[in-house]
Amino acid sequence: MVDRIKYLLDEADIPSTWYNLAADLPPLHPPINPATGRPVTRDEMAHTMPEPIIEQELSTEREWEIPEPVRQIYAQWRPSPLFRARRLEALLDTPARIYYKYEGVAPTGSHKPNTAVAQVYYNKQAGKRGLVTETGAGQWGSAIAQSAAMFDMSAKVYMVKVSFIQKPYRRSLMETFGAVCVPSPSPETAAGRAVLAADPDSPGSLGIATSEALEAHSKDDSLGYVLGSAANHVLGHQTIIGQEAMLQFELADDYPDIVVGCAGGGSNLAGLSFPFLGAKLRGGRDVRVIAAEPAACPTLTRGTIAYDYGDSAGFTPLFRMHTLGHGFVPPTFHAGGLRAHGMGQMVSRVVEDGLMEAIAVTQKRCFDAAIQFTRAEGILPAPESTHAIRVAIDEALRCKAEGRSQTILFGLSGHGHFDLTAYERYFAGDLDDTVLDEETLRQARQSIPEQTWDLTRSAT
């Protein structure tokens, strides 16, 4: 057998259901309508979600059936491979066993199509002719552009301006699929114009792009709004990653002691780790889950747990989550998919409950780890994925220092073929290691709304 083992499943092994961690957690705090101070109603949710997605968003059922048309499209690249990183283990001279679940085999190169296909399908079934969304690094925008093309729908994507500039091939990919890609903030919307009036050179943020997408959606009933991270239904759709990984570990006759995922809004992290956490909560084997986030956008490690908006203009409901404040505009580091001011509610909850820990890592150390990984394993990782690689390598080196073996699984959420400008800057020595000062965070926290309702009353 070759040293680099690839644990493959057959098409028949694609899960037929998504997993919902809410079934194994205490009741979650619901989103709040800021105008009423009460939980958001189903009718209010229907402004942006088709009925099946509302059902999933509110569900406490453990499993949701994957529609057969979605599963058929999944079969183009799923099940995705699980690799044993034997050459990386040898390079590190560690007794740890390192595995990675590789989502870069998807048509657009990341984990994002796992939920994009599902959301586009549900919107098509609801009679929508087109879609509008936001994107950070462009991985989500690419996934929506591809999925929209497969269901014969139009797509418009507001892309964070700094990523629009840094990652021209992402927007080219979107346009190839037929989508329209707009740099955000843009003069197309009132939300964008307000930002540009205050700062004509604004690099943008995911919160600003979300405001623009929601505003565009509100003006055209024929468009469906779709989002790529944070929401409960999005995290559920991504659990196909972890479910497959559990089957693959059976083939490997192994089981992870540590699961590591990069953390922005939480979709890749949740998709990989939630099935393992659920098994633990139901009496299964213990597992340590680590969220690896950028020090330049430290939502989990330095954010505040509070009710806050999901966008910069305050169009969304208020979500209880780790947040830096919806007015936060992150530095222009290269992991554009990890530049969210707020974390998904369910990820925030498991961190708050001590089921998951968070570690913030700096950009250059992440790229150092990426180069080690690429030269050992032969895959160029996306900048987002480098955070998980960094923490996985650190844990493997800890095992070496302590003289004990553990099994480490990390999520390789996507390839970096469209991110070579970031690697070019790394080799030129032009990448910085922004660590936010406390004054910047203090000012950002001022945008968090003052709480005027009883959280225990609002819990369901």
C-alpha cells in the first residue's frame, strides 16, 4: 500500500440525511426581531427563506432528508476523500496520526456547494427565477453561481471589495457560470452608498455585502436570498462532511482525538465537527474540537457574546452569538472567508458550553504551515484552510514534545488555486501579522445593540 492512503467511499455511501446538532443540545436562543423584542416569527422568516429552509432553521429533529435531486448533484464530487497525511507526519517527526478531509474536489474548489446546491434547489422549488447573495473570498459566490446555472437561474453576488481586487479569478469563475459579480460597497444600494459616503476607499466587509444583498432582495420578489454560513440550516447542510468522515474512519480503523476546522461564520467547522460532537453527546467517544480563527478577526477568542445584527446596516434579525460588533470592518488579510464579525449561533453555543475551544493564529504562521503541508502532501490549500493546518501541525508537535500519539483530523476546506497572489506576497515578504489592538475592538463593540429584553424569556 502506498504511504499516502486515501480512504474512499462509493457513491452509494453519500449520506441520505443531513445531521442537526440542535437535537442533541439544550434549547437555543432564537433570533430576535429588534422592533418587537420578541422571537422572529415564521411569517417574518418567510421574507427571505422558502418553507423547507424555515423548517430546517427551526428544527430540533436530528435528521433532515436530502432531496434526491440534490444528492444526485452531490454525486459529481461526493463522497470527498479522507487522506492520511503520512508524509507530513514524517516531516514533523511526530507520533501523531494526521488526517484531512479534502473538500477542494468540489467543482468550485471548496465546501460551499454542499449548501449552495440545497438552497438553490429549495428556491427553485419555491418559484424564484434568480438569486442574490454576498461573498467574502468568493468561494460562496462561486458555489452559488455554479448551482444557479445547474438549475437555470440567474445569480447576483456582492463580493467584498478587497477580495474582488485580490481574487480576480474567483469573480471570473462566477461570470463564467453566468453570474453578475459586484464589488461591495457599491453605489447600487443605499447601504453601499452610505458606506462610500463615509469612506470612499472602504475595503468592504461581509456585513456590508450582506446589507447590499438583502436590500437588493427586498426590491424584487422574484429573487431568492441565499447565505453561505452561520445560519442553522447552512451548518446542517455541511454536516455531510463529518458524516462521511465518520464512515471513512471506520475504514481506517481509527477515530479522531482532535478535530480542527477553520472558523469564519462556522460552516466548514460545523460541517466537519458536529457529527463527532453529536456522537459524543449521545454517549460516544470523547473528542476535542478546535476552532482555528485569524488573529486579525478574532470573533470567538476576543468577541462578545451578545445579540447583534448579521449585517452592517441592521437589516437582519438579532442573533445571539460571539460578535466583534456589526460595525467592525476587518483588516485586509487574505483569508477572506474568515472575515466575518459574527459567528454562527450554534457554533457560538458549543464554544460557550465548553464543547469546542477556539485558538487565534496569525497570518504568516498560517502560510508557513501551508508551505510545509503543500510540499509534503502536494495540495495547495486555500488561505482559510491554512488556519486549520497551522493548529493541526501545532497539535502534532505537542504530541511529539509529550511523547504520545493522538489522532488529529482537520478540514481542508478548499484549494488555493485562485489565491496564488497571496502566496506570491508571502514569498515576497509582504504579508503582515495584524493582531487587533484593544482600542479597535472596543470601538467595534460599540456597534452592538444595547440589550433590552430578557434572554431567558426569549429562549425556546
